[in-house]
Amino acid sequence: MTRGVRSVILSAAMTTSEQNFDQLRHQPRVLLGPGPSNLHPRVFQAMSSPVLGYLDPDFLVIMDDTMVLLRRLFQTENEMTITLPGTGMAGMEAAICNVVEPGDEVIVGIHGFFGQRMAEIVERHGGKAIRVEVEFGQVVRADQIESALKSNPKAKMVAVVHGETSSGIGQPLEQIGQLVRQQDKLFLVDTVCSLGGADIPVDRYLIDICYSGGQKCIGGPAGISCITLNDRAMRVIESRSRPVDTWYLDLLLIRKYWFADRVYHHTAPGPLLFALREALRLIEEEGLHDRFARHQQCGDLLKTGLTDLGLELFGDPANRLPMLTCVMIPGGVDDAAVRQRLLRGYGIEIVGGFGPLKGKAWRIGLMGYGCSERNVHYLIAALREILAR
Ligand SMILES: Cc1ncc(COP(=O)(O)O)c(C=O)c1O
């Protein structure tokens, strides 16, 4: 192919993608997958605020303000409540690698894909993951954690995922928190899927470390995560025998940037922070109680609508999440074709199953701004039309 022909093809391709992108600007997707979720217009606007330097006094005020808002969302008094550059996985990696030293034992309650990831990260940082694993669709029982704590008295921490985005199941936390505290261990909880859409009072549930991502029920952008740690957890980190094995997510270094010293650690992702802060302000305006109720009501409406279509919901009915519903694909229905029709015909994104649910289930999210009765009715109507064909 000559250089001329190649450049004509390239420019034609770019034009087409520009056109598609332009169309999406005016007809955005209805994002009903497991995240990211649609953004409130105010969150978008915040993202295009003027850039500020990472030590600009006005930027530092926004950081402080974000900490206050995050403490209210996590329902915690923890001073160390900050954002991290990076997606939810940055929160997961930071929470684990700052605590785990080579040889440390961590009990990981696994009820889906993200619990498995937690165990893998423990091992990558030289720890020993003691897996307490249940079937997809179930939750880890408190008595299982209790016996793991008995058989592994040296374990440093117990880690669980609250909202398993892979199965649509919410892990009860309160009893486990009490057991862990009685044994004087640390309790780590992943709330990437659920924070902002379900009541997770960090202090009352005796959670020592909790993290989340921006782009799901918080209603912010992807690329920024948040984490809170109490003094018990910070003391464990401060008394490590060797520094954390990654520099970038070393919370003792990052703390110096967020608090009095204000020492440069990384260039904070300003637009993402502005957007996250706006999403947190929207949560404040709505009120935590009303926000959780909205997620519950829309989740219930969706489950009723799906059942009325003759579809079967997945997982333990007692612990289904409001913000993420896993529904079985009826026999004879082509998974990919339905999702393609939803996307191309209606602009709706839903996502397929993970692991044992691959090709067998759909995952439907109602998160943050995208969690509305209108979206539920639109999706159910679209599914009804597609499945009737
Ligand atoms: C429960 C849970 N933990 C962690 C993550 C990782 O978050 P991210 O994809 O933002 O890195 C996800 C993402 O879907 C999640 O659902």
C-alpha cells in the first residue's frame, strides 16, 4: 500500500469515528451496566473548571472540602479519608499493600470475582491469603470467618467485598466487623460497587479500612478512588518493619500531601477531583437516607419488571444488591445479540456475566445519576420488544 493510499484510509477512518463521537455527544448512552454510570450535568461542568496547580491554595481548599464530604459519605470520623489517583483498583491495591508485609496472613472472604482479586493482590505483595470461599450468588457467613480466625490466630486482617459486582450480591458486614474487632485484627471492606447507593456506616460496622471508586453509585468519574483508614489501621501501617513495596500508593507518603506538610507526591488529577467533589455535593443535597431509598426503590422496580418478563433473578434473594441486578438469560436467547440490539437500537448498555455466569446472565446497574425509575421503565420496555422478536 502506498503512503498516499494509507493516509486517505486513515483520514476516512478518523472522520467516521469523529462523526460517531459527535453523535454520542448529543445522544449519550444510557449506562445500565456495572459502571461507569451516567454523570449528572453538574459533574461534567465541574470537570471543565479551570486547571489549578496541585499546591494552589484554592486547590488545597478543594482537597480539604472533599475530605469533609467523603467522611460524611463513609459515615466516619477518620481523619485519613482521602482520594487516590487511579480507579477502584488503586483503592484495592493501596488498602492491601500498605498493610501486608511478606509472610502476613490475610483472611479473604470470597463470594465472587473481586474477592478473588483481593486474595491475588495479597499474594503479590508477599502475604498469604487464607481463602474463605463460597459459591457465586451466596454470601460468606459470619461463622465461617469466625472459624477461619480461630484456625489462623496470627492473621493480620480480614478482607471482604461488600457489593460483588460480579454476582449482584451484598455481603452483610456488621457481625463480621464485631468478630474481627474482638480478635483485634483489621477489617478491610471493598465498597467500589455500593458506596453512595447503600448504607455502609464505616465506624458503626467497625470497618478499619474502606475504599471505593468514583464511577459507580457515587456518580463521579472513573480514574479517581477514595479510601478511609482509622487510627488502628494507620498505626499498623506506621509500624511496618519495611517500607511499602510500591512507592506510588504508599499511604504514608500520600498523607504528607493531604495534610499539614503538603509535600508534593504526585500531580493530583484536578478535573477528576473537581468532578468527584461535585458528585459528593450532589449526594449531600439529596441526603444519604433519600439516596439509599432511591437505589432500593429503583432496584426493586427493576427486579419486579424483569420477573414480570418471565426472567429469573440470580443469587440469594435475601442479599441481592439494589444497584446491581444479575438476571439469568433465558434458554435459546443469544446473549450478545440482545446486548447489541439494546446498544444499537436503544442506546442502552447492560453487561454480560463473569466467571461461572459468563454467557448465562446479564448484569444491570442502577447507579448514582443513572438510577431512576425512568431508566428502569425504558430498559424493561426495550427488553420486552427485543425478547418478543
Ligand atoms: C467490587 C469491585 N471492586 C473493585 C473494582 C475495580 O474498580 P475499577 O474497575 O474502577 O478499577 C470493581 C470494578 O468494577 C468492583 O466492582
